[in-house]
Amino acid sequence: MGRGAGFNPGEGSTSAFFVDSGELFLIDSGESVFLTLMKRNIFTSVSKLHIFITHTHSDHVGSLGTVILYAFAVLKIKVNIIIDKNMGYLPSIRALFKIYGLTEDMYDFVDASAYSGSYSLFNKVRYFKTIHCDELKSCGIIFETEKGIVFYSGDMNNPAPLLKVVKSGEKIDKIYIDSDNHRKPSRHHISIHHLNDFIPPALKPKVHCMHFNNEQCMAEAKAYGFKIVKRI
């Protein structure tokens, strides 16, 4: 629904969604996400809402409270927050919900393991830990599908989780990776230039770049042979 970095609001807050059997799965919910959900009528005919949260920077959770309140008050849906018990930011999520004024009848925390074998678009889903910044904990998401692994980075500045997948020999369907175009090592994200150094040419068509800090970064990603995530 968006592909912009936190200081690039013109491209929308980086977020994604898919619908499986009438159930909406939302990955992150930054500042622009609720508006996009409403404008694009994405809530239409949704029977359930499941939300993944990669970390608590506001460009990833800024409209999360409104999304949950809308689902509860208007759609009459109790939202499932998909978690991993080892995710380091769960206390922050609980505190954030309290600040938002959300009550426990509006949402449930559901472990990611509960989603195994229940949906048509993926067989299993799991979080993995990432390093994004010193101030907070962060995670990425891996979906196991019949076409192969779908890797979704969230935000990270250390490519180790992606390198592990690339070197594992597992079949890869898609990689969604946050990127910037800084030439020096980035404090928060993977440089598109660094990405180009370690992604094999044959894998580049499966790499979808997102979370761009500027238009030049998008142009450079394309020039390297990577794909650019589309906005709706």
C-alpha cells in the first residue's frame, strides 16, 4: 500500500496486504495505511483481520490504533495480532495499545504457529529477528508457500537474515527488502548498492525493493535489475 521511508511520505508508509478466503492480512500499519485502506475499499467484504507488526516506528504502526478501532466499532471484527512469543517488542505493543485506548475485547494476540496449514496462499509463517536500530527491537517475516519462500524484511540494516536465506538453497519465490541509496554503511537500512553486491544475477528478478528514501533510489534499484514494489 506504500513504499516510502519514514521521511518520504509522498510514497506512502511501507505496508502490504493480501486476502485469503475473505480474510485480510495486513503487514504493518503506518501513518498513511488507514487512509489507503478506506480509499481503496480494502475492508469491503472482509470477514476477519490479521495484522503482522515488524517494529514500532510510527511509519509502521502510526495508524494501527485507528485500524483496530475501526475494525471493532464498524466492521464488528476482533483483530488478530500475529506474534512470536520471542519477539522483543511485544511489551512495547502492549503499551502502545494502552496509549491508543484499545481494550482487550478489541484484539487477540495469536502465535504465528497457529496459522500453519490453515490458508491457501501460504503453508507456514514465521518471524525472524532483524537489526534495524539501537532504539528498538524489530522482526521480518517469512511465508512458506508452494512456490517457495516469500521473505519480507520489515526494516533492517544487517543483511544476515537475507544472506542466510539466499545461501540456504531453499526455493525462493519473492524477496521484499527495504533499501536506501546511501553509499556509506547505513544506520537503519540496506543500501541498494550493497544489495547489488551480494544478490546473484539470477535472483534479482525475484527481489522487490521498498521503503525508498527518494526517487533516485528507485531509479538505481531498477538499473541494477531489481523490481520496484507497486503502490495501489
